[in-house]
Amino acid sequence: PIEFLNCSEPVDLNGNETAKKELGHGCLKYGGERYEDVELTGVICEVLEGIECFGNRTFIKDGFPCIKYNGHYFVTTLIYSVLLGFLGMDRFCLGLTGTAVGKLLTLGGVGIWWIVDVVLLVNGMLKPEDDSNWVPYY
């Protein structure tokens, strides 16, 4: 069972298909909007000390999703966007500091940019700068 294993994070191959063929596992891309878009890969797992096992104690286990979370919550960002979007707080939260400063100096593009960002966020077109996935918990 997975409770008795210590597994590493999926290896980021940055789209290098040759490295994936050589290594046998790893992520070509991270994330995806839909379940079908998320790539599954194998990771290196090691059996915990004190657990008796037959065979190798270190092996590759398949079925791990290529997803990374960096603490970006959708609901929190949406609240920032609605309440403080005219100050660029939503873009600061997502790591888009260049456009956030522009939004702050223009007071949300005199309100237009503010409304556009709320719509973009709800439609899934405004995402974190580091291309991480939204954390699924509130």
C-alpha cells in the first residue's frame, strides 16, 4: 500500500520526449484543465524502514498525476479580484507583478480592466504565473 512507501515527486522533463524514453518516466507537461488532460507518470518509490517486502525496496510506481500546487487558491483569488481588483491585488496574488503595478496605477484601468479580469478569472483564462494548478481545497 502507498502508506508504506516513500515516493518522490514526478520528474519535470520540460517537454523532452527523448529523455522520457531514456528514463522511462517523467512529466512532459504539468497540469491541465480537465481530468483527461492531466498526464500520468511513474515515480521512484522506496519501502519504509521496518516493512518487510519481497523483491526490490526501490522501484517505479505508475499512476501519479503531473500536477504541481504552489498555494494558489481559486476562491481566494476570485475574492481578491472582486473586492480589491481595482488595486491589482488579484494579479499580485497570481505573481503577475508587472501587470499588477499597471493595474494599481490606473485604478483597474478606470474599472474596465477590473471587470475584464474577473471575467477572465471565472472563465479560466487568468492563471498563476508559474503555470501551477489551483489548489483544490479552500
